Amino acid sequence: MTYSSPMIDTLIPVRAAALRIPLQLALGVLLMALLAQLEINIGPVPVTGQTLGVLLIGAAYGSGLGGLTLLAYLLVGGFGFGVFHGGGAGWAHLTGTTAGYLASYPFVAALVGYLAQRGFTRTFTSTALVMLLGNVLIYLPGLTWLGTFAGSYAPAGVSPLSWTLQAGLAPFIVGDVIKLLLAATLLPLAWRLVGKK
């Protein structure tokens, strides 16, 4: 299996790592901040563009830099810069209802980046499978953590599991399918363009 350099190294061809890596990190955090503002509030967990950003950054940045970029995003938000959904900031976001989703971001970006560097985002089908895996790995800790809030949010007579799935999964399926299809279309095209370059 071939191993390729991250796509971002071709898109930002700065040779000096001391310049290239900070620039790439800053651009990734900025992209995440912008996508986080694409928000539809439908309950305790809003629909945002963040998960698309996690998957795209992972695929374009590769394993190490992808994970580091998402970690930087969380730290920037934690230290008070308004990069989270709705311009939110502060450590409360990293302990609130969405904390499980957020905590998964660096790990998911690293995994998607690992797979991308090994050629798994070169076709529509393989990219769709990678994006699906990434989404599942965002939801697992996200739903597990959200479930700890069920006692406070779930209406009487609604089981904690049912409330968790209704609040943290069901409303997002259609949006995630659209984002998956978008990524599965754009990434192979981007790799072809990078290859020509």
C-alpha cells in the first residue's frame, strides 16, 4: 500500500516547516471556526459544519497534522476564542453536552488522515466509507457523554437511551449523509487536481 504526503503540503507548498506548519494549523483552525458557525439549533446538540471540517482536515492534512490541528482548535476555543458553534468559547464547551463529540475530533482527524495517506480517499466509494467510519467514531463518545445528561433533560416517561438517540443522533442523520456525499465527491476530485499539479 502506497503512502502519500498530505494534500495540504501540495496546496501550501512552503518548504520551511517552521513556517509551513504554523500556517497550516492556523488555516485549519480558521476553517473549523467558520464551519462551526454554520449552525441550526434543534436541541441540546446543534447541527453544525464542524464534523465536515474534522473529516476534510483529516483527509487533507494527514494523520499527525490533522490530529494536531483539531487539538489546536479545541485549545483555542478553550482559552476563550469564539471558534465553537455560535461563536462560543471557554472550557464549559469542553465539559457540556457536546463535549464527547468535541473530544473525538483530534482522534477522528488523525484516523481519517492515516487512511487518506494510504489512498483510501481517492475514489468516491472508499472516501464515503472513510467518512462513514469517521462519523461513527464521532458519535460513539458524543452519544455516550450526552447520555450522562439524560437525567436533566429527558422528559418524564422517556428512557435515557431513547432521549439520547433522539437528541444526539436522529436529527443529524440527513445532514451527515449530505456532508458525507459532499466529501466523497470533493476529495477524490481534489486528489486528482493535486496529482496534476
